[in-house]
Amino acid sequence: MTIFQTVIGLEVHAQLLTRSKMFCGCATTFGAAPNTQTCPVCQGMPGVLPVVNRRAIEFAVRTALAFDCRINAACRFARKHYYYPDMPKNFQISQYEEPLAEEGHLDIELADGTPRTIGIQRLHLEEDVGKLVHEGTLETAQASLVDFNRAGMPLMETVSKPDIRSPEEASAYLRAFRAVLVYLGVCDGNMEEGSLRCDANVSIRPRGTAELGTKVEIKNLNSFRNVQRALEYEVKRQADALSRGERIVQETRLWDADRGHTRSMRSKEYAHDYRYFPEPDLTPLALDARWIDEIRASLPELPRARRRRFVSQYQLPAYDADQLTQSRALAEYFEAAVTAGASPKATANWTMSELLREIAADDEDAIRRSPVSPANLAGLLRLMDEGTISGKIAKDVFGKMVQTGDTAQAIVEREGLTQVADAGAIRAIVDDVIARNPKAVADFKNGNAKAAGALVGQVMKATQGKANPALANQLVQEKLTKM
Amino acid sequence: MITRQDVEHVARLARLHLSDDEKERMRVQLDAILAYIDKLTALDIEGVEPTSHAVPLLNVMRDDEPAPSMPQGDALANAPDRAGEFFRVPRIIED
Amino acid sequence: MPTALTALTIHELTERYRRGDVKPSDVADAYLSRIERLDGDVGAYLAVTHDRARAAARAADERYRAGRPLGPLDGAPVSIKDVFCTRGVPTTCGSKILEGFVPPYDATVVARLEAAGAVMLGKTNMDEFAMGSSTEHSAYKLTRNPWDLSRVPGGSSGGSAAAVAGELGLAALGTDTGGSIRQPGAFCGVVGLKPTYGRVSRYGVIAFASSLDHPGPLTRDVRDCALVLRAIAGVDPHDATSVDEPVPDYAALLDQGVRGLRLGVPREYFAEGLDPEIERAVRAAIERLRDLGATLEDVSLPTTDYGLAVYYIVAPAEASSNLARYDGVKYGLRAPGGKDLIDMESRTRAAGFGAEVKRRIMLGTYALSAGYYDAYYGRAQKVRTLVKRDFEAAFARVDLLLAPTTPSVAFKHGEKEDPLAMYLNDVYTVGGDLAGLPAISVRCGFSSNGLPIGLQIIGRPFDEARVLRTAYSYEQATDWLARRPELA
Ligand SMILES: [Mg+2]
Ligand SMILES: [Zn+2]
């Protein structure tokens, strides 16, 4: 049987976090009522002209620098022509022969730690189209409805080289890509709302051959999971077809997440005669080297560098560093807590388990607005460290901190949760517990060491968890050996 | 030489419905115009940069400042067909 | 006999407004009633905006009464080519496909004119989407040349030129893509100025060919032209291709004369195909300017012969793109009976566009399509560079170029059926558009059958001041403006 090698290239469209659209002043707020966020420009009315949003250019440069791309000395917008009713001018202002940046790379790590470098072919800017709502499904609808709110939103298109070798790698690439964009603050990375959209080019070839197989474009990969599932399906579909002696048709296929398959979109070749030509309503751009340097100087530490630093500076296990740096807000949260005096490993544990139980890891805003501030988490860990509260109590306190936003100190004082570390007080309880549990005592005497644990548990229960566990254990042991 | 197929292909790209008579007239006229335009091949353009604007400008950009959008009523006022808050178009069949 | 109000220029009128001899409302009414009476014959207007005109005129009355006019255009009636978007006023661009379209915004130049106190009388007829040289390609009506109603006014700004010539308007806005201000200016014997590309904002000007479209004024005399240009010129944040160059007070610079100016006479503009009567009139005008103190020099623009070929690739290519938006989805016409979206769009475009527009859409689409780009659009833009270099070389030696505006005088309706024959009308004007240079057409005589002849003066980029001042010197030294067309 032939062994195939998979060749994948990803094309990612990211909606930029500008305040206004790419070529007009309309706001970019998500979720407005249909056709309330348009103006003559983004509605493509007769006589209107586009004007480039400087911040969109800045965001693209920022991203290009993060991917180590070459920023082209001159770049230009071009018109891409095709008819679709969600595209007001029936052409899209995009970039063609002179994109903003080319030739970069994104370094990723697979789940088993294998490092991979994925080349980035080009990065350019363009405008988004509006939204179509079909009365029924696309196939059965007698009419479709158009909302132009999204038309003209700034999109950054990044095309990877065909360097990706498996669906799993594709998913890892997309995750790393998203993390970089979010770190840079240029995109919110929200795939559900369509801020990040992914298409893939997939082909397979017999292992060892250099020539690329016929590629198929897969559209509508709107989550990390779908990227992997769709590509797994498609790779298998192509391998099966080739094994049966069939040929792969160059085409565009749509991923149907509900049915778990890709299906062909009817589309003849002539539809792809885009008739690009330089956009005559815009001037070419020759970006000032000083401006680019300024943007370079303002780049934040990127996920990969930060992950390495977390390992070396805080002696965190690679897994922890990886988890904590997936989101910029989370990494910043962690560092702020450590800066406030908490131990790195404990902070890492508490951030990953307790904080992420309350807040989704990719919800940057929610992490920044967390009711438990990094300083308050550090305060909680300090109380635990000092023995004022036990680990168990600390978890309860954390829950209360989430609800109230109060400091751990305030909650512990208010609720009298201070750990009992007074040997005399605990000894009385130990005596009482031992007196009431002769069976456990007998078991211990008969060589069942575990029975001591049950007694310690009783002591903890009797103190509502406030007894210092180590002290309770020590006193139980002492008492039992004396008996 | 422009063929009838060329005319049909271009008409499809341009979303223009042409009658048979129009196609033939278009073919003859485009052919004549393109024959005239062929005189450009007499010039040596080796190494000449294209001019896309007579007055060269660079880097004209605007600040990222939101401006008010149109009220929905204005946005939809010219619609040939609408359904509530949307523009309405006949069913879409991919070509 | 007192001069009729409609015979006065802007500068003559506003002087009377200031003196209180007459008020803007009287003048607006005089024009509106003259339009009422005579535009049936001329057909200059697609729409007359009575209410907007009267309201604006009354507001101007008030300002003069209070002694606080807005400036030299306050209370001046203007006519706007229907290529300019006007808020709340139907704007068709001479096309069926925009029937019923009411823009929610004003073109920048319209807003600037109104802010300067100008009184909009209405929207003028034009060749559909400004594609044509006779205004016969309007989907709505025929416009007649006031000098001879059996003849065309030129185009595409034919309605604007006819309005100014026939005293149905005082000053007008037009657009020039291949000659569409200067050619009708010459045919109708009015002043037509195409400013430098980027001098005047294109925002709100319905696009024909974006890199070639130049909005500009048509007026009775050169001083009016200077006044209108000053009001509309200047950088516009809504037009990224508008240029941030200071706008001089052109009218104040008119009196400097031509002494010492070096005027170039391009030999290719006096070649075969030029009507001998026009050649005689233009050469006489050139001699007149020499008498006034300018020096003359023969120059050559070797690529002149290629200008039209470049133009008929670049303009249709850009037009095919700009006109893609007219699909029956958002505004304007939607043809009935489309069984699906593509069918609806194809029928709408078939029903909404006229033959000339369809021809250019087809030509432009072809020139951009896969496999032909380099041979047509790419090559044309390179030849455009050569055309521009010719002008640069000439302007290294001379300050201005003098030439005829058109190879013939106004022709009869229906005379030029063949598209190529019609295109040849632009042979002396396209160069200025391709190179983006300021160029004016002024009256320099009449043919034996009484039709006006235009002298074209072309300047360096942003040198409108010198173009205007030379035109003004010539106008002052001759009395061609004394002759007026007779309308019933
Ligand atoms: Mg794209
Ligand atoms: Zn907008």
C-alpha cells in the first residue's frame, strides 16, 4: 500500500481590532442591528471613495514583524472582481502582486514537544464582505437577505507555505497563530464570531516524491476542532480516492461540521478570473522605516519567548509554561501574582486549576477583569503558606473571593476561618475523637496504619477543616503510640 | 481576432445579458476598436514603469476615528427590494 | 436697453448684489423662468431644483441685506452635471440603471459650492456615465447646441456647456475624463477648465475612470472660471488622491499678463484631420498671444498619436470595474423577471445600460481578463508613462502649450454613428487627462457657419494660475465673447 504524505497550507483571515472600518469611518462593533453600521462608502454607493485606515496598516506591520516577515518597501491595494450580492461594489479591495509583507515564519511545538517551523508566504490587508441570510438553506432559499454591517471591516489575510504535514500540525499552527495575534492586540481571536476564519489547501502525495499532488481548498473551518476534523476527513478522502485509482479534482470543498464531511462547491473555472488591477482610488504605500522601527520597538514578548522564559525564570514545568502562555492575559495574570510575592509553582497551580475553572482561558477580557485580582490570589497563597488557613479552606475562600471580589484576609477574618494551630486545643479534640472511635484504635493496634488517617480526618471534620493538618496528624500519632 | 466565444465569456464575467444580435455587433465593434488599439504594440516599452496615477502620491491614510453611520432608513432607502431590515435578492445559484 | 440679468457674469452680478441693485432671488427667478421657457428646446437639464434654488437664493438675499455675503460666489446660480451626487436630489448619471436613485450625501464640490453661497438650479444632462462626446448617449434626452439646435453640444458635459452657453445657467460643474469639459466647452463657446488631477476632489463624483476623472468648471468667462475653481479646489480627506497643495486666489492673479511667458506649439496637434478653419483660428490666437508679449516655440509630443489608444484601454478597464456595482441589489433599477440572482443581475445590467456603456464594459472587462492584462491594460499604462514624459520634456522648455481643443466644430446629431469616429473627437484632449495636466478651452473664433472654436491652453501640474492668466489675457485682448447665441 502506498504511504502518503500530507501537504497543507492554511489561509487565515483575521478581523483587526480597529475602531473604524478599513476604508470608512463606520464603527466595527459586533452585533449591531442589520444595516445600521453602513455609510455610502461601505455600501458602495455611486461616487464614493475609500481612504485607508492607518491603524489597520500598523496592525498588519506589527503582525508581520512578529512573524519575521519582510515588510515590502512598497505595497499597493488592488481590486479583485467577482459578483456576489454581499459585496457592495462587486469587487473587493485587497492586495495582489504587492502585498504588505512576505516571507516569514511561525515556530510551533507539537503536543509531544516536537518543534516545527511553518513558513509564512504572505500577509496582506483587505476588506470584508457583508452577511447573507438565506430564507431557508442556500440550496433551497427562494431569496436571500443582505446585511452590509460587516462590509468593509478590516481583514488581515495570512497565507502559510505548504509546510504543514498533518491535521494535528494544522491545528497547532492555528492555535499558535491565534495566540500571537491576541498577544499583539490586533485581533480578538474569536472564531465563533468570525474574527478568525480559516481555509485550508490540502493535497497528498506518495511519500518520497517531490511533486505536489492536486490541491483541494477547504472552506468554513471555524474552530480548532473543525480544522483538525475536516483535514483528517479530507486527507482520508483523498487517500481512499487515490488508492482506488481515482484522480483528485482541483476544487473548493465546504466543511460541514454537522455531517462531519467535506462536499464540493459547484464552481466553474471562469468564475476565478478576478481581473485584478491596482486600486486607482488609493495611493501606493511606502512605509516609513522609522515608523516600522517604532512598531518593532513596541512589540510585546510573544508566546513562545514567554514560555521559554517562564521555564527558566520561574522553574515551571514545560506543561505549566505552555498552558499559562496560551493567553496573554493569563500569562500577565500569573506574573502579576508572582510579582505580588506568591510562589511561582503554587501560583501556576492555582491559576490553571482554580482561575480557569471560573474563566475560559481564551477570554482575555474576563481574565483581565477577574474578580480575584493577581494581588488577591497572592494574598490567599500567603495565608496558606503562613499556615493561617489550610489548602482545603483556601479553595473555599477562593470561591468566595470570586463571588465577592474581597481579599482572602477579609473573608477569613469575617468568617472565622483561621486555622487552629494551638496544640492544646487540637489535643482536646484528638482525645475526644480517639475516645469515640475504639474500633479505629483497635485496627491501628492490629497493624493497620491507615486507621490513623481516618482519625485525622475525624479531627479535621470536627474543626471544620480549621485544624492545621500536619499538627493534627502529629498529635494523633503521638496519642496512638502512647496507648 | 475576437470570437463569439470571447464575447460570451466576457459578457458572463461582466454580468451582461446580450441578445444574439448584440453579441454579433459587439464582436465586430470590439474587433475594430482592438485593431485600432493594436497600434500600441509599435512602441518600445521595455523597462518603462506603468503610470497608474498622473500625479504620484504616497501613503495617504486616515486616522482610526469612527464617524456616524447612516440611519437604517437611509441605508435601505434606495433598495429595489427589501425585507424588513435587509436588502432582498433572488435566490442564489452558483454559476 | 438694460442688460438682461441672465447675460451677466458671476463677477458682474455679485458686484450688483453688493451694491443692492439686484438680489440673488431675482436672478434665480430669471434663470428658472428662462429654463421654463427655453429648456424645452435645448434640453440642458435632467432636473430643475426650484425649491432648493429659491431657498438658497433667499438665504443669499438675507446675507447681502445684512452686508455679510459669503464671498464672490454668494448668490451665483450654478448647474450641476448629473454625475455629481446631490443629497436628496435624484442623481442618474444619465443612465437608466440609476433611475430613482437619491443619494444620501453631497459630492464634496457640490457641498463646497453651496457653502460658498452658490444657488443650485438643477442637474444637467450628460452622456451616460460620462461616456461620450455628444451627450447623445444620455438615456433620458437629447441636448442641443444653443448656437445651432441641429447640432450636438459636445459631451459628456453637454448639458452643463449648453446651459452656460444658452444662459440657462451661469456657471456649471462638469467632469473631464477624455475631454468632457473642454470639448463641450469648445463646441458651445464657453470657458471649460480641467484642473490638475487631484486639484479638485472626486468624492461624490460618480466614477467613470478613476485615474482620469477630473471635475471642473464651465463658465461664461475666465474670471468666473477662476472664482469657481478657487471655491471647489483643495485637498479633501474623503479623496485619497486629492492633493494637499495651497489653492491660490486665481482671480487676483489674472492681471499679470503674458509678457515673458514661453508658449509651446506642439506640432502633432496641427496634423491631418484638423479642420482648416480651426487651424486658422487657433494659429491667429497664438499670434495674438505673441503680440501680447509671450514668446513662441515649436515643440513635439511624439506619442500624441497613441493617446487615444491608451485612453480606450485605461478608461474602459477602470469603468468596467467601477460600474460592476450596478446590479439591482442596492439602488437604482432592478429588471423584473429574473429567475435567480445572476439572471436578475444580467437582465438589470442589460436593461439599465445603453449601447456605448455596454461596449466599454465589454472592452474593459476583456482588457483586464486572464491572459490579456499585460497585452492591454499593462501595456497601456506603460505607454501612458511615455505620454507623460513627452509633456515633461516639453514643459522643461516652455511654460504652457497651445493647441486646438477639438479637430472639428460641433457636429450634427446622429452624424457620428461609428464609435471610433466619435472617439477621434478627443484626440487633442486625452493627453491632458492621461498626464493629469491643467487645461482650459476658451473661445477663439467662429467657423464660417457660425459655430464657436476653442483654443486649448495646457499647463504644468498645479499651474492653473498661469493657465487662467494666459486665457484671461487673450480674452481681454479679443472680443469674441460679444457674440451670443440666439434662442427663440
Ligand atoms: Mg482574501
Ligand atoms: Zn462605512
